[in-house]
Amino acid sequence: MPIVAPSLLASDFLRLGEESRMLNESAADWFHLDVMDGRFVPNISFGLPVISALRKTTTKTFDVHLMIEEPERFAEDFKKAGADILTVHLEACRHLHRNLQQIRSLGMKAGVALNPHSPVETIFDMLDDIDLVCVMSVNPGFGGQQFLPLALKKIRNLRKHIDDNKLSTLIEIDGGVTLSNAREIVEAGTHVLVAGNTVFGSVDPIATIKALKEC
Ligand code: DX5
Ligand code: ZN
């Protein structure tokens, strides 16, 4: 069974408390929280105060996806706001390894997200220092985009490397996950499914989350 991480980016911000309650009642494992700075990606979402407020509503794991430049400036603040996993973008980090060390030293799990153009092989040598690899299956910045099939090949390749080397790194897929493609994505080797619009845009989000878990 995959770990299912609904992305709150697609939730109703006017009803965040209720959305959180719904997720608490659902089979969702994690809350996926997308932070954007308008520089690394051409969009701005929400930030620290929103995450702190949500933290009071749930004990589920907070999977924070930073789509921001210079993430090292904010790692400590995100820890204080309640992040359990902090994911930074390979393309936003000049000293990625140092950033990961910082995240772990603050007591969080360290994640690396890869844009569609970044080869997974780039991080093969440092997987011991990475708890989660987030393979982007859309260009980051917006919800509701179409899944890019090139991500499947990357997942298969990465999963083989992880298994061959008996590593414990988790693979997450982010972007365009639907009830129709989830099974193929999991079969390719994905451990964590992020889903925004598929969950929050559905008539019955709790049933949709259950269906993703059972895909
Ligand atoms: C995109 C974000 C995603 C987004 C996914 O930049 O990283 O987490 O919310 O949304 P869907 O599932 O609608 O593609
Ligand atoms: Zn995301």
C-alpha cells in the first residue's frame, strides 16, 4: 500500500480547519504542504503561519515541499512551524549536501525534489543522506497539471538503485496523480503518492483517498 499525501494546495483555504478534520478522518498518511516563493517557481502559495496553524489540528506527518530559493535560510523556522519532512529542490541548492545535513541536524527527515529535467542519477551517490526523493511529474508551481510520463522511467531507475543497494530512501511522486494512473505509478516503484486536485476536487475526498491507498 502506498503512503498517500494529499496536497493542501488544492484545498479550500476558507475552510482549512474542516479540510484538516476530513484528512484526520481519512486514510491519508501525510499532509503535503507546498511552499512557493515566486522566485524559484512562478507562483506564491502559503508559508509559515499557515503551517503553524494547521499543526494544531493534526498529529499526521507534515511533508513540507519547499519550492523556494535559499531554503537554508528558513529550515529552522519550518522545523518550529511543525515540519516533519523538509524537502528542498536540487535546482535551488548550490550546496545540496550541506542543506540536507542542516535539515537532519534540526531533527527533520531530509527530502530532495527533482524537476522533470533533472536526472535521478545526480543524487545516486548521496542517497544515504536522503530520506525522501520527490520526483516531480509536473513542472512545479501549480496544481492541476497533467502527469508527465517521463517520470515513470525515472522512478523505475531510482527504485532499482535503491533496492540493489538496500537503501531505505522513499520515493515520492508529485503532480498529476489521478485514480487512473496511480496504480501504474506505484507499480513503477513509488512509495508515496501526492495528490492535490484528485483528492480535493472529488465529490467524496475520503473515498478518493481510500481508493488511492488501495490502487
Ligand atoms: C506542484 C505541487 C504539487 C501540487 C500537486 O508544484 O508541488 O504538490 O499540489 O497538485 P496536483 O495533484 O493537483 O497535480
Ligand atoms: Zn508538492
